[in-house]
Amino acid sequence: MNIPVCEPTIGERERSYVEECMRTGWISSSGKFIERFERKFAEFCGTQYAISCSNGTTALHLAVLAAGIEPGDQVICPDFSIIATSNAILYANATPIFCDVEPVTGNIDPDKIEHLITPRTKAIMVVHMYGCPVKMEKIYSLAEKYNLKIIEDAAEAHGAKYRDRPVGSLGHVAAFSFYANKIISCGEGGMVTTNDKEIADKVKLLRNHAFKEPRFVHDEIGYNYRMTNIQAAIGLAQLERAEELIMKRKILAEIYGAHLCTTPGITIQPRCNYGERVCWMYDIRIDEKQFGMSRDDLMLNLQNNGIETRTFFHPLSCQLANVKKFNGCTFYANSQKLWKEGMYLPSSSHLKSEDIIRVCDTIKSIRGNL
Ligand SMILES: *Cc1c(COP(=O)(O)O)cnc(C)c1O
């Protein structure tokens, strides 16, 4: 039996809510599931507003625009993330300024941000990597000192907390994704959260063609980034059991950690002592010398045993698309090392403990350790 790296966990309630959309004909971008999903998600994040949209990338784009980022502005973001993080900045015709990350969490390193700030810097974008919340203290003081906006990319961290505050409420504006492999999913979908009414109004406007009164008369460029009621139906059903979905991945992480922590050459997923992390994907690092095999060879061997895995993200400053645009790349030591050593293991919420243990045993037997 193959074990996929991640599948959505879909139950009866998801099915019955979608059925209701079909039965009532509310299949487009208005309907009660959208309103209920938005209201409940705002509650979940402890924010005043939650505005749904078509996916995590459009949520980030809307967040950047609504934060007031203009062409030519600079936004500091981690060098280690998915390409959507820097693309959202580029879509706004602003410039991503890449910052190295912490070697253990993969989160932006708060101590390396200040020297990147220029008069053109308008915001810091943080990414809570693999569900681990960013240490915000230093970032708050920089934002205050230089009058910067804080944008959260919380696509991987539904339900995580920095100290006792939920991600999505830590900065001026935040973006979430509900892609198929995310902790809460609706196939494709996104959400922007904020406590700022002006930002919320701007997001609502821009996601819907910038429609104003009189209708069909436009004074700015908007987008069609709307979520459908069908997506929201799935999302609401998922959100109604968010605690269960989060807990299942937490238990998954504990089983992986317990079984892999003594295997030489494997660094297990880091814990968080300044808040509450969640587990998006169970991430490990392979030290080739100590493990006796490269990360890539381990992945290939696992694949041959029916176990699907993924590498970590590629450093953003060295993505060819960005290298061409900015004429070269910055080799940041920590993001380069994560890219070479990191991988994540199967992490579906409904994965059975036998399957998790099979993954661990297979890794150990590949190493010749059983
Ligand atoms: C998944 C993800 C996104 C993009 O979300 P989509 O819904 O796939 O567009 C953005 N940022 C991070 C950190 C992600 O993991």
C-alpha cells in the first residue's frame, strides 16, 4: 500500500454541506456558507475580519495590496519559503528583499532583518514555516521603529499561537491557504484576516473587480479572487472540526518524533517553547555523513517502498525566476542548508499510527538500523 505525502481528510459533513449547495443552486460566490466560514474563521483567529478568496496566493496578493504596498516599495521576506511568498510581492510590483532564516525552525531570523531596512522598506512578511510560529518580539520593535507593516503568511499554520495569540492576528494583515494538503482545506481556497477595517474593506473591494457604486463604473483595477460557496461549504465543515484535525497532526508528529529521535543523522521537527506550534507537514533534516546516505537517496529508497515524501523549499533568492529578475542570487547559509537536507514525511491527518510507524521502520531499515 502506497502512503501519499498528504491527502485531504474529507468526512460526511463536508459531503452534506456540498450537497446542500447543489440542491439549493448556491454554487457561485455568494451564499450562506461563505458568510458562515468567514465569521467562524475570524473567531478562530481572534480577529475582527476574515475575508475569503480563491486561494492562498491570491490571499497574499490581496494582503500585500491592502497593506498599502505600492510599486517600487520593498518588502522583507524569508529566503526560505514557497515561491508564492515572493510572487505575491512581485504581483504588486514591489521588490522582495530576502532575509536568511533560523537554522532550526526555517523561520525568518529576526536578528538579520534590521540591516536590510532601507527608506523604501514598507513591510516585513513573516512565514510560520511548517506550522512553527515566528518569534515576533523583535519584529514588533523593528516595525515600530521604522514604521513598517507586518504581513503574515500563515498558510501552513492554522491554529498555531505566538505566546497566547493565534497566528493570523499577529500583524496588520495575514493570509491563509486551504489548498488540498493544508491543515484545513477546501480543495483550493484562501482567507485574509485583519483587525483593521480599512484593510478589510480594501480586500473586499479588490477581490471582486473593485466594484463600487454606480455599478460597472470602476476607478481602480481589481481582481476576480472570489471563493465559491462550494469551497466555503467544505471549508466550514473542516473548520467545525479544526481541533480534531489539528490534534491528529499533533499526535502524528509525536509518533514520528518518538520513533525517529534516536536515529543518528536525523533532526526531528523542532518544538516551540514560546507559543504553540501545529504540524502542517512533519519535517526532518538528514545529515548525510551521520545518516550514511544523502537526503535524495533516502527519498528514492522510500519511494521504492511506496512512501511518498517531498524536499524542503528552494531558497527564494536563488530561484531562477528571481535570479533573472534581480541579476544574481544571495547564497544564504541557512536556507541553502535546509534546501539540501530537509524533507517532509507523509502527514495526512487521517494517517494511521501503524502507517506512521511503518514509515519510521522503513527509514531505519534503509539505514540498516533495525
Ligand atoms: C501553500 C502556501 C501558499 C500558497 O497557497 P495556495 O493556496 O497554494 O495558493 C503560500 N504560502 C505558503 C507558506 C504556503 O505553504
